[in-house]
Amino acid sequence: GAGVSQSPSNKVTEKGKDVELRCDPISGHTALYWYRQSLGQGLEFLIYFQGNSAPDKSGLPSDRFSAERTGGSVSTLTIQRTQQEDSAVYLCASSLWGVGTEAFFGQGTRLTVV
Amino acid sequence: TQLLEQSPQFLSIQEGENLTVYCNSSSVFSSLQWYRQEPGEGPVLLVTVVTGGEVKKLKRLTFQFGDARKDSSLHITAAQPGDTGLYLCAVPKGNDMRFGAGTRLTVKP
């Protein structure tokens, strides 16, 4: 597709379960970002990938959160032992070169932990 | 403390009114972006400003970057219901981008 694709669009999980969220960036974009947006709030930075460089993980809120980007393309955000406070919309974005270039966002994955 | 402070947090106006929203910081930035996010969607880029004092216009939207490149404003003339959304400013921080908390604008018909 032409845009950033995220799956699933909605995920309901039980507290304590692990979840995986997927992001397919725009082909050729070297930079990929994950953000979290709680209801009615702005975007909270989670992690940033740029090419083959080590990712910037400084925004991950706890060691239950991890992310990887395989082959410089698809990325997976994993949340282990989910908690109710993890409920939010998780947004992925990609950009051609990184900072200062336009970021294209997916529609997000709405995660609900019950 | 937040890197970017956006104000007001919420704004509800009638169609046809003018409005200005702000994005402020104590830091200097090489560039600043404004995004708009509609319900159920990801943010979409409106503009990038890079030069202190720069003014950019996009139809009824006027964006200004402060002379010292620490702040920015977005002015909307004759607001329409289609302008409703969350307006976010974003700046480069290190090698990635950071966003403000946004201004949630509602334009009533």
C-alpha cells in the first residue's frame, strides 16, 4: 500500500497477557517511530528506528515494552504482561530520512486491557 | 517539564470566528512542524517552518515561527466545522521528533 499500515486496528486483551502490534511503514522510508496516545492526550514518544543505527529506546515506559524492526522495514511493538494503564492508541509513523522530514502516520492500534 | 507547551488545551468556537493557538518552549529548534489529527486517524502534516520569523499561509491557516525559533503560532481565519481536530506541534529532539500535547479545537456550525 501507499501509506503506513498498522495491525490490528483494535485489540482487546486480558490483563497479564502479552500483545504484539505491527507496523508496515512506507517503502523506502528509513525512519520509523512508535508513539502512544492516551484518550484525549497528545503523543508520547516510545521508540525510534533510523536505518541500521541502534534504536532510541528512551521513551519506553518500562521493561515490559520492547520493539524491533526487521530488515529495515516492518516493526513490531511488544507489550508483555499488559496492565490496564497500557490501554491507549499506539501510533506508528515513518519518514523518508528522519528528523525534520514529514512523518506519515498509520491509523493506529487501539489497545484495551481489561 | 514538557519540551513543548501548547495553549489553549481546549478551544470551542462558532463557525466564522478567528482563533490563534500557540506552541511554546524555552529551547531553540532548527525547525517546527504543525500536524492536525482528526478522530480515529493519525496526525497529518500541515506545515514545516524552519526560519526565525517565517510566516507560511495555507488557505485560511497562517503559521508563524518565532524570531528566536522557540515558539510558533497557528492562526485560523473564519473557522469552519471541517477545521475541528487536534492540532499538534512537533520539533526535532536528538535524532527523532517530539510532540506537544496539542490543542483540541471544536468548531460548531
